[in-house]
Amino acid sequence: MQKLVNLMFAKLDQLFNIFGGRNITLLGISLIVTIFSLFFNENWLHTATEKSAEIAQLNRLMQEVQQLQSSVYKAESSQRGFLLTNAKEYLLPYDIGVDDAKKGLQSINTALLALTPAEAYKKEQTILSKLSADVGAKISEMNVTLEFATDGKMVDAKKIVKLDSGLMQMHTINHNIELLQNALKQRLQVVYEARNLTRMVIRTSVIAGPIVLIFLVVLVIKQLLKELADKALLQQQLSDENLQHEKHAIEQSKLLRSLALDYQADVERERHKLARELHDELGSILTASKMDIAWVIKSLAKSHPEIADKLKKTNTYLDQGINFKRQVVQELHPAMISTFGFWPALRALIDDAVERNQWELTITLPDEGTVIHETISLVAYRIVQETLNNCNKYAKATTLSIHMISDDKHLKIEIQDNGVGIDLDKLEATTHGLSGMRHRVLAIGGHFEVSSGIGKGLFTRAILPLDVKLSEPTFTTL
């Protein structure tokens, strides 16, 4: 026995060591007990509340069943009173009784359907269906007798009454009402027992949970007093190590940011190189082809006019190719930045888009003497360019506002349109335009956000860092 106890304590010590010590383990157990107790009690309280609500519903339902029986009795009594006295004063109570009976059936059916779980009330639903049919038949029988009586056929009306079919129907109705009441009482008893069990479990949990928690807290405090000094020393050591790690992380972040800027610059260099090659090589080929075709057209104009016409169409296609090449070159690298500088190129981009789309423009730009790193300026240019493209293609906007503000450390870009807007919750994370802008901004350590809604336009904000340390990429004019 002693060996078993020693083995158990040895296993507990191993468990404490695995989880980082006795305090951590006991605190973890205390937390688990607390969370479990809260969840357990909340769940059972919810169950008790549901059972109480179900009890209230069942009591109301039983009252409605009793009221239904009274309404049928009232209608039958009024019918017989009219048949005996031929006094029309009985017709109004009859109509009220019939109407109350119909409403009562509908209310009972609605209440039964609202009770959960539905499988538990299939028996009651079956009884109610039979009861509804019997009440409907009884009302029909009473309506027929009253119609005969009001038409002066009192003898025929009384013959129907003497057939005792109405009496049998009332016996059936009373029997089904009794069955329904008994079924509801049985279900009510089951729900009462379930609620009482739930309350007992809650009381047990409320008492046992704090006792276990207090016991664990006492153990934690006892162990904590023993280890406080050592933990303080360890915390100081950890704090020093964390400080070193934070410094290292900051240095790594700066390095990654620098690499991202270098990558952006390399990408722009390659785009510029590709644009220049397309402009020089492909442009020369297309222009030479256009000149040769023009010479052939001139030579064949009289002898082979149909060939000349066909070549004219080919020349038109070449013109389209040249224009498309020019557009691609401009998209790859805006030549105006290298030729005239960033601010004039940006202003030209905005003015061209506004003129083509007939937007009403509100614009604020920094002074053109503001110097911005070449890579940052290209990122800013791409953001404005992509936003204008999206506005042109999708927004259906009539007004556009562009505000750019700069200081020593940041360049802030805000663009707002009054277009149709987009549902950002349904927007795919990989949407190319917004994704490309976001990646460009985040790669250089900036901030990017968009806000929109259906019919609310689109607002784009980008904040770009200006305090970068990077050699300027060199570009030549196309």
C-alpha cells in the first residue's frame, strides 16, 4: 500500500514538472474547474429556464383546452335554447361560442407546434387532430339544425336533434378532451421531474464547485509563497531576454522592410526594362511593318484593289496593336515620372482620368517641390492609378475627391468616390486590385485600408513611410 502511495506522489511530481511546476498545474486545474463550473451551471440554468417556460406553456395549453370545452358547451346550450324557445337572443351566444371554439382549436394547435421537442408531442397532435374533426362535425350539425329552425322547419331541426348524433359527438369530444388533458398532465409531470432534477444538479454544482476551487486556491497560495523569490528572479531574467529579443525583432523588421523596398525597386527596374524593350523593339517592328504594308497598298491600289483593301484592314489592326503596345508600356512604367517627375506625372494621370470620365473632382496635393523616394513615389502612383481604374470600370461615380498630405515621415493618400460601392464582407481576399495595393503598401511598412458599402461609394486610405534609407533606382526616359 505504501509503495502505491509513493508511486502516486511520484507520478504527480512528474505531472507538475511537465506543466511547468506545481503552481502552474494547480492554477490550470483551478481555471479548468472554474470554466467547467460556469459552463456547467450556465447550461443547466438554461435547461431549467427552458423547462420552466415549457411548464408555463403546458399550463396555458391545459387552460385553453378547458376553455375549448366550455365554448362547445356554450354553443350547444345556445342551440338547444333557440330550438326550444325560438328566441333569437340565443343566436348571438351561439355564434360567440362557435367562434371561440374555432379560435381555441387554432390557438391550441399553434401552442402545440411551438413546444419542443416536436417528437415528444406527437401523441397530443394526434389527439388534437381527432378533436378538431369532432368539433368541426359538431358545429356543422348544429349549423344545420339552426338553418332549418330559422327557415321555419322546426320539426326537421328537432328530428336531427332527436337522432342523438349530436350527443354521441359531444361524448366523443369530451373523451378526446379528457385524453388530451391527461396526455398534457403526463407530459407536465415529466417536465416537472426534469426541472427538479436540473435544480438539484445546479445546487450540487453551486456547492461543490466553490469547495473544490477554494481547496485548489489554498494549495496554490501555499506553493506560491514558497516560490515567489525564485519566480521574481526568473521574471527579471526573462524580461532581459525579452528585451533583447524585441531589439532583435525590430532590427529584423527594419531589415525585412529594407529588403521589401529593394524588391519593389527591382520590380520597377524590370518593369521599366521590359517597357523600354517593348517600346524600342516591338515598336520598331510594328512601325516598319506598317510602312511596308502602306507601300504595298500603294503599289496594289490599281492592279489589285481587293488586296489593297484587305491590307488597309491589316494596317488598322497594326494601329490597334501599336496603341495597345503604348498602353502596355505606360502601364508597365509611366514614362512621365522619369521625364517630368512624380507630381506632374500624377497630376497628368488624374486629369486624364477625370476628363475621360467627366468626374467632378476635388483635389489636394502637396507642393510639387516635395521630394519623395523614387520607390515610394511609384507605389503612390500605382495606388492612385489602380483606384482610378477601379472607379472607371466599376464605380459608376460622378464625383471624386483625392487628398494627399505629406510631412517629414509619412505620405497620406485618401481617395473617395460616390459610386455604387462594394460589399467588403463578400469581397474575396484575393481580389487582384485591392490585394495588389495592400501588398505594395504593407511591404514597405505602410498602412492600407478601404471602407465601403452598397450605394456608399469607396474610400481608400494609404499611409506610406517616407523615412526610408535606400539607394534611388535609376531609370532612363523611353
